[in-house]
Amino acid sequence: MAKTVRKAKRALAKAAVGRRQRGVKGVKYVYFFGDGKADGDRSMRDTLGGKGAGLAAMTNASLPVPPGFTISTDACSEYYRRHGTVSPAIDAEIRRGLRKLEKAAGATLGSTKNPLLVSVRSGAKFSMPGMMDTILNLGLNDAAVEGLKARTSNGRFAFDSYRRFVQMFGSVVLEIPKEVFEHEFVAVKRSKGVTLDTALDEQALRDVVHRYKRIVRARSRRDFPQDPHDQLTMARDAVFRSWMNPRAQEYRRIYDIPDHIGTAVNVQMMVFGNSGDRSATGVGFTRNPATGAREFYGEFLVNAQGEDVVAGIRTPQPIGELKKVMPKAYKQLREITARLERTYKDIQDFEFTIQDDRLFMLQTRNGKRTGYAAVMIATDFVAERLVTPKEAILQIDPGSLSQLLAPGFDSKEWKAIPVATRGLAASPGAASGQVVFSAPDAVRWSDAGKAVVLVRRETVPDDIHGMFVSQGILTATGGMTSHAAVVGRQMGKPSIVGVAELEVDEGSKQFFLNGQTVREGDFVSFDGLTGEVKLAKVASKPSEILQVVSGHRAATKSDIHRRFMQILAWSDKYRRMEVRANADQPDQAEIAFAFGARGIGLCRTEHMFFGEGRIPIVQRMILADNEADRRVALQELLPLQRKDFYGIFKAMHGRPVTIRTIDPPLHEFLPKREDLMVEIAKLGGHSGTGPALERKLALLRRVEQLHEFNPMLGHRGVRLGITYPEITEMQTRAIMEAACQVAKEGIKVTPEIMIPLVGHVKELRDQKAVVDRVAAEVMQERHIRVKYLVGTMIEVPRGAMTADQIAAEAQFFSFGTNDLTQLTYGFSRDDIGKFLRVYQDKKILDKDPFTTLDVEGVGFMVRTAVELGRRAQPGIKLGVCGEHGGDPSSIHFFEDVGLDYVSCSPYRVPVARLAAAQAALAVKVGD
Ligand code: PEP
Ligand code: MG
């Protein structure tokens, strides 16, 4: 861990040095906002972080924002470069910012008459809910607390604020475990015979503060700092440090947020939602972020401080109630947030505080939403003329579209099971699995191949890894904007929160629900769209969109399908690259076509060999020890392959279909050596007799002959076609016979025959000769001509580096980035899982290179091959069919190098269509 942190810190520090070397003189580190004017603006998220930029924008728009200043992300880089301090110049700038803030607030830090209290909050460019630290009520000390009491005439409030501050400062800055304070707090409540925090009077709270300070002295070997300027410096540094805490790092890893960008720190005048019954604090969204519905959405707590809502410890009231309790503030809030939505042209996620009936806005940012909501909102926005279709497609994270294709429950089966309880439907989707009660258990169980549902009283940011692997998240407390809800939605995990009837005992790993006990390992299922929870295992069924696509539901009966297709149609107007699918069966090709794939980029013919009843024929072909016997078996495979190709050609309605000749090593079609040995032993071993045994023994002999030390580098791909040309012959015949048949039916057909794993032009030349010969034979026999292409995969580094020579023979290239990554890095595709995590923890790799293309290395190969190939044959058709073809960030790279198409799995086709449009518009969405 220590090493990991050192690495990331170095990256941050390097960012600072880079800036200095580029000669940026007089970098500004502190940006003031207040009195209707801010130094920064909404475009400055890199420097001010999302929160700082939002505060600046709201201030500039004359909204009621408490004044403050933002210490920039550049200061964070400096902090790491200077090993945990900032330069005197930055300190001086902060002092100037503070003086300006004191003036705007009309209060002074540490004053005994009118003390200024501030919040100190983190705020990175990308929101990382709950991952970093926050300190409230800073500025209080033994003298200032009396000043606060005098100013507010409320001793209880003053000392409650002080005890909260000591606790927060103690745990965040001085790193004393929170529980130590909580334990003490409970002890005081018990000694006073009360259960509610609010039942403690001023005297009791004075006692709590006294005890807390004792804890600080004992645990940190220093007195609680009384100088508010020291407090501020220490808090600022703690926020900078929290950028590197393990949960923040884990979060960045999951969401691909770079380490080097750092966080800003916002220092802002405190306003108090906990100063009495005319005060409140809350959070909300301008539309429902789970369903996209056009409703004002959020929650609040009367007489509470901000963290109480987000932490999910008290279950807040729905925001509609605010209209009854504080109608004036509610009206103003609605007006402001509607205006913010119009200004930002996007759904807003906001935080507010009402202090003695006066509304203050504390934050606004574009709201995170589920994939479902993203589609609903974008199409609504266009209908409302708030955005253009082009702007609408730039509001949707392409990856989130997959959520709309995720399964739901079969409604009949679901309805037949009684509802055990209901909670707040925080994130839609069907979840079913075995109950676990902690994040580490969720990880352990899912590593063992089990589907789990994580049940917690409330989730905390540390649970992120457990939430990530769970089917869904269920919590007993919390509202729609609690941690579980926010993070669940963002991850696209079905989540239900605030299930009031749920009594969770995490210690004994069980929960109680209306007299029933549910233990770890029992099954639970829930629907994150309706909030219903059931105590049973329930199978799920395809999403509504998939039902329409597969013809099981009428398109006219699905609003979401219409909107989904609308987004994709808008995307198509802006995309340059074609989108094809990797499909091996006619039914897959049909789904792909329905999702908008206009061609097959990769048909892995060997997958057809695994079809029903085919494996014995394939095995006979492999077992043959002479060409004549091999041809007999191949002859049996021919009609089967022909039928498959015929189906795929028809499903693609004349669009190009790229069919690859056999690729994997032959042993993959034979049983495993160990399994054969067991079966042979059962049949009497080497001393036994009978045809079954003899067949097994022959198989074993062939398996042993075919054994390779490194099969991925062995007898596979084009090498098979070269050693057994009769296989290429049979496959070409099957392709061309099917194509001729389709053509004779008057349907357009465009076969593209692709030779895999070519590293040397002569390999391709050899196979092309076979293909051309057989194709000519077939067309002559059938008396019809069909235009076909012969091309190759570029997936061996030598092939990429000699792409000009290869382009002289090939009519197209398709980049096989799976093998190209494997062979460029030398990482086995099948074994990287054993060490990838360590590589990521040590920051050697940010991302899995088999998911997101390594632009620097593998991308260099691709770019070089594109340039060489085009130099030799300017019009050569170029595509990609590795897994990266469906990955949005890799798609941007493929756009950049000018490929003609990307090809991906049928279910990724919508993602690729949207990502390709965004790539053509050069806008990355989703980071
Ligand atoms: C590739 O290597 O990228 C590819 C598409 O082929 P396969 O995954 O079948 O090796
Ligand atoms: Mg390959």
C-alpha cells in the first residue's frame, strides 16, 4: 500500500513540476466567491473541482451562496510535491482569501463576539461521493464557542456545534477512530438517562466537549488546537491527504479517474440547518435520477446539519413535505433549481440549507443518473426544446446504455411471490442472490462464483468494493440520496434503501423482518424500480428493450424502446465509423441487426463446431491421421457450416459479413487429458477391451500428440490452414456455396473471408490462393458470380509492423486487439487475472488492457499498421473486432486513427453507436 501511495503522490507532484516547467508564472491558487461575484467560473472544473466551479457559477448568477474561497487543485499537487506542505506564497494567498471572506461575512475567525465558522470540504473535478473528507464548524474554540452562544443566544446550539467540530476534526485530521467519540457520546447520554441527541442540554454538551478534548489529548498527545488558523491549515492538509485514502483510490480505479488531478479544497462560511425548527438541510435533484421522471426529487431534515442527510443515518422526509413546513423557502428553492437546470441544460443535483427560514445554496452539479433515466431525460429535454438532439447524445454515458439491456424479473413469477417488505426504489433493476452482510464477504462469496445481495444497515464509502461485486444493495436506513442510493445508481446496481422494517444485525449476520429471520446465505430478491423485496430466489428475464428487439413485445407497447432507438438514431447522424457485430449464429446476427449493427465484423467459425452433434465430427476430423480421412469428416461438416452461413447472410440483409477461418489450436475440440484418463480407468484401463475404450485411447494418444507448451503461440490461426489446407478449402466452399444460394434468391450478399494470426505476408498469400481457387470453383459450379473479399486479421506484432507488405495481398484488415494486446504485452489473455489486481494496486496499469486499449503501446502498433497499410493501398478497408471494439474509450482512439468500422458483441452495439458518435464529435462522456 505504502508503495502505491508513493507512486500516485509522485504522479501528483510531477503534475506540479510540469506546470512550473511549462513556465506558468504567477499561478493563482485561491479563488474567492461572494457578494455576487466569483474569481472563477463554471468552466474551471480542472482548477476548482466540480464543487468549486459550481459555487463560483451560482455566485456569479446572484444565487444565495454563502461566501468562501476555493484552494485550487494546483495547490494539492504542490502539497504532494513538497511532501506535505504548501509554499509560503500559497499560505499568504489563503490568508488574503480568509480576510476577504471575513469581510464578506462580517465575522472574524476565532472572534469571541462574532466568530466566523467555516466548512472545509474536498471537491475534485469528478464527483466522488463520500470518498474524501469534510470538516464543519471550523473556527470554534473555547472562547469562540462562548461568542457563538452570545450571538445566537443559544448555548445548546453553540456547544452542540463545538462537540460536532471536535469529533470531526479529531477523526478526520487527527485520525482518531470515530467510534471512540461515539462511545463517549453514548456514555454521556446513558448517564443522563436519554436516548436522543437532542435531549442533551447545554451543560451535558459542555461535558461532552470536555470529554472529547480529553480523548484528543490522550490519543494524539497534543491539546485540541485552539488557534483557528492552525485548525484551518491542518484541515486543509487533511483534505489533501484524503485524496490518497484507500477508498478514494479504489473509487478512482473503478471509475477510471486519474490520480494526478488532485482535489480542490472549499472553505466556506457555515450556515446552520441545525439552528432550530425554522432551519433545515437537504439535497435533491431537478428530476428523478433513477427513472428520469419529471418530478422535483429529494429529501431534507429539519434542524439538522448537512452530513446527517448524506450519511443516511436518519431517514429524511421527502422534499414535497418542505412545501408544507417552509413554503417560502420551498418556492424559492424550486425557482432556483429550475433556473439552474435551464442554465446548465442538464439535470441538477443540489444541496441546500435553510437557516432561520433563509435559503442558501451549497452546491449544484450535473446529476448522476441511471442509464434508464439518462435516456428518459435526454429525450424529454429534446421534447422540451431545452437541448438539441446533438446536445442530448452528449449527455449520456454510452456504457450506461447496457443497464437498459439488463434482465428483470418475469412479471408472472414475481407477482406470485408475496412482498416481504418495501423500501425506497433507489436504483432500478432486478437483483436476486444470497444475502451477505459485509463488503469483504460480498467479495469473497462472489469470487467463489456466488450471486450475492449486500444487506447493510447503511452503506459507507468503505463498502465500495463489496457493492461493486453484488447483484444489488439493500439498506435499512437512508433516503434516496444516501450513500447506497447514489453509488448504486452510479454503478447501475439495483438498490433499495430505507427499508424501515428491516432490522439488520451485522454482527450475527442476520436480519429480522416481521418476525422472520434471514441468515447469511439465504436468498433474497428485489426490484429496484418498484422497491419491492421478496424472500426467495427469482429468475430474471430479458429487459423490455430486449423483448421488443427479439420480437416478444410490440414496439408500440414500449415507450423506453422508442426513446432508446431515438437516441441511437440521433447518434447515427453524427457517427463516421460503421458499427458491426461479432456474431457466430444466425439468431445472434438477427439481434445485432435489430440493435443497428450493419454488418458482421467477426464470425468465429470454430464456435459453430461446438453446435449440437458437431463435436464428434470435428473430433473425427482431428483424429484422422491422413488427408483422405480428414476430408471425409470435413465433408460432413460442410453442409452444417453452409447452413449457418446462409442464415447469417440472410440476417444481415446484404451487409458485409466477415467470416474467419478456423483459429484455435485443435486440442480445444478434444476432451482434457485428465478427464480422458479417468474415463479410461473406468473402462478397465489399458488392460480392458471394447470399442468405447479403444476410441478413448485413440483420443488420448491424439491429445498427447497435440499437447503444446504454449498453445496460444502454437499451432493455431493461419498455421492450421497452411498445414491442413483442406480445412480452409471446406470453409471457403461452405461460405461461397451459401453466398451463391443467397444471391440466387435475389438477395444481396457480401462475404469477406478473413485469415487469422498472419505475421508474414507469405502466410496470407498461401491461404489466399486456396480461397481464390475454391471460390472460383464454386462460382463456376453454381453459374453465378458473387463479389467477395479476402483479408486478414492484424493481431500479431510482426503483421502490424509489415502491414504495407500485407496490404499488397489483403483487401481489408481487421485488428484483433485481443491477441495484439496479448502478444504486444506478452500477457496471457487467460492468466492476466492472477496478477492484474496487483499491477493496478501498484499503479503499473490503470486499466485492464484487455478491456480498454493500451493506446501508448498496442495503440502504437495499430496506428503504425494503419499508416503502413494505407500507404500501400490507400482505400484498404480497416476495422477492429477485438473486445475493444465495444469499449467507449477505445472507440475514441479508433476514430482518431481513422478506422472504417468497429465490431463488438451484439449487446454492445448500442453502446458502440453512441460512443462512435461522441468520438466523431470529439466529446468524451462518462468521465
Ligand atoms: C482478437 O484476437 O482480437 C480476436 C478478435 O480474435 P480472438 O479473440 O478470437 O482471438
Ligand atoms: Mg485473435
